[in-house]
Amino acid sequence: MDYSALVVKRRSRLSEVEAMMANPDFFGDQARATAMMREHRQLVALMEMWDTVEKARRDLAENLELAKEDDAEIASMARDEIPGLEALIERLARDVQYNLLPRDPTEDRDALLEIRAGAGGDEASLFAGELLRMYQRYAEDRGWKTEHLNSSPSEVGGFKEVVLKVTGDEVFRYLKYESGVHRVQRVPATETQGRIHTSTATVAVLPEAEEVDIQLHPDDLRIEVCRAGGAGGQHVNRTESAVQVFHLPTGLMVRCEAGRSQGQNKEKAIEILRARLFELKQREEQEKYSAHRKSLIGSGDRSEKIRTYNFPQSRITDHRVGFTAHNLEAVLAGDLSEFTNQLQKAEMEDKLAEASAEG
């Protein structure tokens, strides 16, 4: 597909944005300035990608010609460079296409990552802990930062529930595909007869909500202070530092005890509550907009099995796109790139199909 006409429009838009940023009153409206600066970064990155693709295409055409040369050494060198150039063009062309499609405004946001042990008892809590470490390593590889907002450890060293805040560049864009039920198949350490057990953990990825997205009215909240439970040392046992926040209109409740003070826990609980309310609002809007897309991407559906981790065969399968890899150890070490690429590709195909149907 030829994207050159769309790229010309984006380049023109970049010039408009840069002209507005040069205005002395640009920072008069801080929210508008922040949005413009974000758009500027995206447009600059798009132009750089497009220029790199165009150069790689020129280099590829040149190498294809040089590969026909009578000089064997020159022809061999040209042929050696062709696969790398083709792979680069394919990858960058996919990124260009992704950035040209209508963009979800939440993709640039930080995210809250919630992991809960599901079916399987202790084994499920251990798997939840492994998923937590997987996402922490993935975040570290991408240069993101993680912060524990709340957690409920299990007696065997895993987690019944854990909530992370992930901050960085385009966090929700890459993590949003992880929402759903993750299933593990393996022989637990406590299994004496070598039988394979199946356990699950549920992941929910929520875009960070801002006050302009969800306004919480004091009359809609009931805040209770209680004694923290579980591991945490003498400080937790002595003080009533845990906080429970109830959102009366929806019945949602958030409990937080990760912080060392009531103030910290109240702040974190309200942050989690606002993100959950924002997710609920988004899901309702998506269901009205597109019954097709909600089944694959961005629905936050917590009942759908999305991925299976089979330890005996070192196999991971994403059931939404039918993609299977046999690098379980690498994936648990944070290498999610193959799955993210496949899911982004499926999402692009969905968006293109919808755009064609609407057009």
C-alpha cells in the first residue's frame, strides 16, 4: 500500500504544529501545550521512520542491481546486505502504517497493571508472581519504570493480587494486549506423581486516568481505615494504615496497604479507583462503537483465555491470533516482542477493515 499521500499530510501538519509551538503564548494553556508537544514528538518520529524506510528502499534497489555485477566480490557483498534491508523495510513499514492509522489517545499514557491469581490455589499465586517478574523485566528492557501500588502476597511466595504502575514512553500502547486470562500448564513442585496441572492468573492493563477523565465527588466515596494484614513487619502490625475506598454509584472498592501511611494508601487507592472507572467508561464506549474489535484488542475482558504457557513443551500460544512460539524461558525473562508484533499486526488489519467498511 502506498502511504506517501498520507505522509505528505502528516509532514504538513508537523509544520503547522511547529509554527504554533513557536508562538510566545504557546504555554499559556498548559493542557493544550502538553497535547501539542506529544503530537509533535509523534510526528517527528513518524517522519524519521518514513525517511529511514525510503533510504532503505533506495539501498535495497541499489544492492539488487549490484548483485548482478560481474565482479563476484561486489555481487556477494550486495547479496549479503539484501536480507537485512528487506527485514528493516518490513519492520519500519509496519511501524509507519501503525502510526498513520487513527490513534487511540490513551496509547501514550502510563498504565496500571493488575495481576490476580485465578484457579489453581498456591500454584496460581506462584504463576502470578512469575507474570509480575516477566512484566518488570519487559518494562526494564523498554526503559520504563515500575512502582508497586498494592500487593497481597501468598504464603508460598507468590501473589494473590498485585498492582503495578508502569511509567514511560507509550506504555499503554504496548501493554494493552496483555489483558485477559493467562493459563499455565506444568508439573507443580508439590506434585509427587508427575501430573501436569493447569492454573490461571488474570491480568488487567488500565490506562492511567487523569482528573479530567474521571471526576470523583466526595459524596460518592466512602473511605475506611483498617489494620493492614499479611507480611509487612512490626510497622504494619502496629498501625491501622490500610485504606479502603468505596465508590458508591458503581459499588467498586479498592483496598490499599502498600504505603506506610494512611495518606499514601488513600492516594494510591484513589489512583487505582480512577483508572478502573476510566476503563469501565472506555469499555462501554467501545461496545457501542465496535462489537468486532472488543473481542480482540483493548477490551480488558477478564474472563477470556488469551494465552497458554506450556512448560513441558516450552510452548506459548496466544489464542487471539493463533500464534505459537517455543521460547518459554525467554518470554518469562521479558521478551514479549514476538507476541506484541503479532497482536499489533492483527489490530492494524482490524482497523483497516473497519476503515474500509466505513468508507
